[in-house]
Amino acid sequence: MAQNIFVSLPPYEAAERIHQTIIGGSVTGEAIDRCQLNGQGGTVCLVSVYEKHYWRAGNRLTLTVTVDNLQGPTRIHLVSGGGGEGLFRFDWGASKSFESSILEVLGPYRI
């Protein structure tokens, strides 16, 4: 499931809040990679990939987070993956939970 939201925070602050939520708020959360692309006029695109173990899914899930201000307000794009087992990839709601933790921490800044 992928989601886009816009927030009133600057990109670096939004990315740091996300990072702290996943790393600081979890025993199994870890940052896999982070990349920064600089645009014209001070715009930026920050891409981070996180991984976290979910007992209910029985494996590790990934969350790719893109934070950018390329078109004005800070946009957050979330997409989770890797949940579930077998052909149907049923993950007991773990992917949605991974994304929801970010939506919750950014909720007060949503525009």
C-alpha cells in the first residue's frame, strides 16, 4: 500500500521525525539506506529505506520513505513491502501498521 501526504514541516525535519519514530520507537527498526538529491532553488528529495521485524507477519518488512519539496509543500510518500508469506502475501496488517506509525507522528503537521 502506498500513501502520499503533505506536511507543514521542512523536509529535513520531517525526515528526522520519521527516522526517530522508526529507530527510536522500536527494538527491531533499522535504517537500511538514506539518499539525498538536491534540486534547484533549495529543493531536496530525501529517500530512506527502513526495515523492521513484525512478529504477526513472521518476517521483516521494509518501508521506503520519500520526502521532497520539489513542487512546494513537503510531500511524504510511503510504501511498505515484504510482508506475509507464500503466494498471497497476507501480512496480518503489519504493512499498514508500519505506515500508520509515520502517519500518526506527522498527523499534527498534515496539510
